[in-house]
Amino acid sequence: MIKALFFDLDGTLLNADKEISHKTRKTLEKCKESSIGLYIATARPPLLDRMLSWDASTLSLFDGGSYYNGGCVILGALKTYSPVSEAIVQKTIEQVCRYGTLNIALQLEHEKHAFRFPLEEKGWRTWGVSADETLALNQVGNLQTIKMLVFFSNLIDSDTPISTELVQGLERLCLGAAQFYLTDKGKCVQIMAESVNKLSSIEKMRAALGYEKNEIAVFGDDINDMEMLSGYEYSVAMGNAGDRVKGSAQYVTLDNNHDGIHHAICDILHLVD
């Protein structure tokens, strides 16, 4: 019997408008009524009220989650971070700063942010922060870095993939020392602490909740979801996922613009009517 569901957000629970569709929301509400726990497993920070304009009603659907690809776990009142080593942070900054307009963001503990270059005005809301509360890279001080992102422009509107040379250099840097993902069709590098991923963070929550592995179902669509999709008997890739991601899951549902989550919960997993 499945007791808890863990959802990636972008490309999975959210449609192209960055919203939970009406049909999917109703299905989530039925899960809650059936005492099935709902949890988030996202690369985003826990700023969903600001990033996605979620109100208290939407936030209350979820019982906790994994953020920053597992760099932060929230369960009840407990929040724990897994920081990237300072050596990796500094060496990543050094490599990125050799490339003229390439930006780097440090997502810090307590949901602080530091950027190499300020975002454009339209970019701030999508990151859940404002210009006047962000830091420059030389202002971080003793704050620990939970995740790094390397990208062009505001990330969300970038059409420019990161150069193969830099990607390979950062991947070598992270080998055995940090978690490395190339996501968003080659337009974003994400770096977390060594061994941090969505699977490891969900396993921490599962152990705390006292559930068996076959009482968990997970849903995702991108490269950074592959560990969790391959880690559970009940794993669902979205129809919009790439072939590698689909191959790591036990099931494939409809895409995120055609209520794939609703279809998976009702027609694949048969959790609610």
C-alpha cells in the first residue's frame, strides 16, 4: 500500500504555465483525504510562496519535502541542510569567471542567494528573491552554500547551452567531491554536496516516517530525478521526459500539460478514484 508520494515540480507536477492544473489538484486533495502523504522533491529552494505564488491552501497540501535536489530536507518543523564543500565552491567560481557573461548563483543556507551578475528585472520573481536582498559573490561571508547553478541570462529564458569545455571541466572538478548535473537541455549546471540527490533525501524522510520502500511512489522528468526514479518500485516518469529518464522509471505517464500526475495516480497506481 502506497503511503507517500514525492513529486518533482518543473515539468512534472507543474504544467508549462508553472501551475498545478485543476484536475491534478483535485486528485491531490483526494490523496490527502485518503491519508496519503504528499511531499515535494525539487531543485528549487523552499520559497514556493514567492517563486510560484502558492497560497497557504496550496502549501498545506504538502507535508514536507526535499529542496535544492536534496540539499535541504524539511519534515514537520525540522529543516536540515547538506552544504557543498568550500573548496568546490571556490574552484567552481574560479572556472566560471573565466567565461565572460556566464552567471553563477550560490543558493545559501536560510534561502539567501548570491549571484555573479544581477538578474534582469523580469528574472527576480522566478528565483523567489528581490534584487535588494541578494548578495554579490564576495559578500557571502560564513554562509554555507547548499547548491550552485551555472547558466546564462536569467536561466528561465536562456537559449544558450553551456560550453562543452566548461561542462567537462566542472564535471571533473566534482568527481568524487560533489554531485554534478547538467539539466535544462544543457543550459544549466547544478552542483550539490557529494552524495546529495533526491533519492538520498527521500530515504532520510522515509526512514523518519517509518515507511517501507514499497510504500513510496516518486514522479519526475529530468536528469536530476533519475536516482529517485530508479530507486523505487513505484516510480513514474512524465511523458515529456527524455528517453534516459523514462528508462530509469517503472512507469511512464502522460506529459505535464495533459495531467500526467492525475493519470498516474488514478490510472497507473490506482490510488484514488
